Amino acid sequence: MTKEDRSRADARFNKTAGAKPGRTDADIAAKAVRDNMARLKALRLAREAAEPPPPAAAKKPRTKSSDKSGGKAPVLSDWLAGQQSGGRRT
């Protein structure tokens, strides 16, 4: 290894060693995203605080539901016979 190659390698090593540890592009981008999320959350909370609260929905009293089928369900054998005569094969 020549003296010039060694000095070039030392310069590269010292350049990366002098950099701030842990500050990569991904860290910077993640911090920018977190800052933007915090800013948007503050704007949303301020907007919601400025709006009047929505009126409470009045709950309707539940009525007893009547049986919509009008009676008992058909017997299974009758239902299967109807399905088969209707063209369905099971």
C-alpha cells in the first residue's frame, strides 16, 4: 500500500468518523413525518375545539317486534320438496 493510498483511506475514515452518529437519512425522514403528524393533530384538535358539539341523537324507544314471517317456519321436508320441484338439486 502506498503512502498516497493510505492517506486517502485515512481521510475517508476520518470523514465518516466525524459525522454525527445515528443521524441517517431515514432518521431525518422519520423525524419529519413525526413533526408533520404532530402539526396536523394540533390543527385537528383546534378545529374540533372551535366547532360546537354535535347534538346528541335522541334514542327511540324499542318496540316489541312482531314476527315478520307470519307464523311458524315450514317443515324441513316440505322446504326440501319445494326446492327440488323448483329445479334445485341438492
